[in-house]
Amino acid sequence: MQCPKCSKRVRAAEGVVCPDCGYVFALDPRDPHGLSDFDFLRLSHQASFGGRHHFTQNLLYVYYCMERVPTHAMWPLAGLLGGAIGYHALGVRGGVMGAAAAAGLVYHGTKSWRPPARTVLDGVCDQMASAGHRLPRFIPRALFEFRDEEKYVEHLPRAIDVDHVIVVDRPELVDWLVLNDLPRRLNAIVISHTGYPNYVVPIVCELLDLRKSIGIYLLHDSTESSMAIRKQLADSRMLPTTGHRFFNLGLEPKQVAFMKQLDAIQPSRNHFRIPLDSIPFNVLERALYTSINRAVPLLTGFAAAGWVGRDD
């Protein structure tokens, strides 16, 4: 294992503490997740876009799978190697047979590969936290960050600047978007359709009563239950929506199908139902900016962000 603090190579048999700097290792790469502390911190650095954005475990899982998906371009190399060995041992016929067998095995292996279960990282974050290693900008799944009004309000634009209300389907999405300062970037207020955080709902209601020009945007996962958010919002009567424009900017399965960058998690196996926070924040932010300001579908926004690239 490599120490993430001083880069010293430490064997698992030597214990769980780096002999040079005293770093306490939390992970054992021999466990099913196959991660060392160094690997995990590197993944979190990628998920945070170099330490610039907050992220959740859903995005961390995407980067974890990206590192484990087999490279499809390896089968020609395997064919060359198998052919060389076969030719050396049995001549021309052996070379042909060796090339075909090696290429076929590797190609079949890459095609039949399946991503690890989403639960594979569940205990990893807890192990890191127990060892005293806090991941920079990581938002734990069960953490509702904004328990007091000041922590949320400091991310809001001035009331006079609010042009949009973004309603999401999970409290965790509120934490993720607000911690990344989306409200001030888009002149918006972000709340969940269940009224989280509850101290922001009266502010939203007052603004909607005063200014009918404010648009209401629905943003959600591509799961079946999430796509019923508009009806749930109307039934709850939480917000005075009469006279306001509604826009559905939620993630939909047909949009996910075009996102080649998510192939590592094979979303087709779940009918393209993925959490919204499986997408890097900088990509989602640009997509939302394009969609809201140009009044175009979210898929067009993702295309502008370079996140749509499938031709098949």
C-alpha cells in the first residue's frame, strides 16, 4: 500500500500505521472493494473536480467503476501476443489458433463485464471517517447539511435577484446544489418538493406571491418515482404555483441513454434510472444554465456541456 501522506510503500503485514509519518491506514485493498487509502483519496479528488466541487457517493461510484471497466482495445493486443506465442510453439497454424483464442477470450471478457454493486462503497466512507480521514468536499448520504438558517441563506442570491425556483426530489440534492453555490450562480432558490429545508419555504412562497415572473423548474433523478414530482408538488399545495411558468428540467431515462460517459456503470441494466448526482456538478451546472437561459430541453444543455456523445 502507498501512504497518501508521505508516499512510502507499506506492506499490509507491517501493520496499519505508516512507519515514517504515522498515517493510520483505514482500508485494506484485499477487501472486495479493492481500494487502498491512496486509491480512495485519488478517486475523491477526481469526483470533486480537483477539490473545487462538493460531491456525493453516487458520483464517487461512477469514478470507481470507470477505473474498473476493461479496456475494449486490449483484445487486438491479446491476439498479437497469443499469435506470437502460438507461432513460436506450433508454427503458422498455432499462431492463427493462438491469436484467435486469446483475442476471443479477452473480447468476451470485456463484453461480459458488469459493474460492481452500488453498495460496494457503503462501508468504505465509514471506515475512512472512523480513522479520522475526512474526505474534502464529500457529502455523506445521510447528512442534511443545512440545519440552521444562516448556513443556507449565505448561499442565496438577494431576494430582488431571484428569477427561478428549482424544486428537486431529494433533500440530498438540495445540499449538493447549494453547497456548490448553484443558487447564486443561477439566481435561484433550491428546495425539495417535501419542503426541505423548512425555513426556506416561507421565503419562496413570499417571492412567488410577489413576482409572477419567477419560473418554477423541476429537477429530479431519472427514477420512475421522481418523475411524478410535479403531481406531488401540486397535491401538497406547498407553493403558490398559480400563474407561474412550469419547466420540467428533470433527468429522464431517454437523456441518460445518450450519455456515453456513464457507460462504466451500465445504466441500461437499470433501464437508464440513475441518480442526478451521478453527473459531475460542473457538467450539470452548464447544462442548467443553457437550458434555463435559452429555454431549451435539458438534453440540449448536456450537449452544450459536452456530455452527449452517442451515435448508436
